[in-house]
Amino acid sequence: MGYATAASFDEWSIFNNPAGLAAVRQSAAGFALEAFPALPGANRTGAAFTQPFSAGAGSVAVFRFGDQLYSEQLLSMGYGHQIGHTALGIRLSYIQYRASGFETRHALGVTAGGITQLLPTLWIGAYAININMPTIGETQEKIPTMLLAGIRYQPTERTTLATEIEKDVERDLIWKSGIEYQVHPKIYARSGFWINPSALFLGVGFTPHRLKVDYALHHSWVLGTRHMLSAAYSIHRKNKGS
């Protein structure tokens, strides 16, 4: 869905708006991979474990981007909690940068966000990444700070629409949008697009029993095609109100 996730609730919210963790009702473990055939050094991998509590839900996650020459690693902890029609969340990330021939550098990033239900079928969400404006190294190079805001609308039980804007304080605004349609009780079809830069997304999801498997293709007219695959397994159902 073009990464339009600012107002979404699921076990992957640790990588997006941490407020989305608030609606997780089952313990879940997941793994995701983004492969970039034209540039293997830009591949990304991530894994997360999410656990609901009597109040809210927490998650721990790891993420890696890059190869032997240059890489970025993140270790994150997040928590989301529902208060009435509003969910709030926070994520702390230990960020590590490695470049061949240079010393390893570290930083701590803070992400915070919220999601509010305006109508039974409409949600609005926003979050800020690295709101503490961390820096690395003796040069005090700034790590990007990003602001994201979007809406999610479900006109029917089977259809979900989402749109989002992303603004890096030092880059142009990106507009993301996507649609999901439930073709079958266990099969989902998805599509999305970006404007500035232009990109197209196509994907499918399969949810047999406790397993969720998703595949997506991300095509950019500048950088080529990427393939994304994720799998999440629900370990235990928590008896918790929705």
C-alpha cells in the first residue's frame, strides 16, 4: 500500500507509527526482507516480536540496511496504549552506523505518534521519527528527522484506503497512497503509489490460520524494482478487550 501506514494498527507498527501497537491482541513474531536486485548493498531486513499486556502492547525489533562496505543497524523497543478513541505510542531506537575504513558510530533516536478514530470507518494518524534530533560523530552530523501524517478509511468491510504525507526536514515532501481489497477471507490484494518521487506498488497477502505472509513489488522509474516479503506468526491469543 505504498507504505501509507501512519494510521494503521498491526504487529509491524514498531517500524512505523508505534501507536499502532495499541491494538495488537496476540503475541506475534515476524520477519521481513526487501531485496534490491539492481543494488544488493541496499537490501533491508527486519524482525520483530510483539507482546500485548493488560494495558497496551510492547514490541522489540531489529533492522539492518546495507552490506560489508556500509550498513545501518537499529535495535528498537516500542509501546502503544489505547485511551478512549486515541492510541499513543513511543519507540526508542539504538542506531549504529558502520562504514569500511571508519569507526563505528552510534546514536539514540526517539519516535512518538498517535492515532485517533474520528468515525467508525475513519482514522487519522501522525508520528515523528527522531524527534530528539540526534547527531553522530565529532562532526555532529544530524540523523534525519521525519514527520508523517495520514488517514485510513474503510468504505466497506473488504476495502481499505490509506493516504499519507512524509516530510524530511531537509528534503521535499512525499505523498503516499494505497488500497487493499479482501478478495477472499484469507487473501488480500494491494496496490499503492508515490508522488515525488514517483513509484508504483503491487502486492498480495495470505493469512492461513495464525500465519500472515505478504509479498509486494516496489517499482521506481529512477531506481528500478525491489521485492518485499514478510511473514508474521501469531503465537498466543490474549484475552483482552478491543
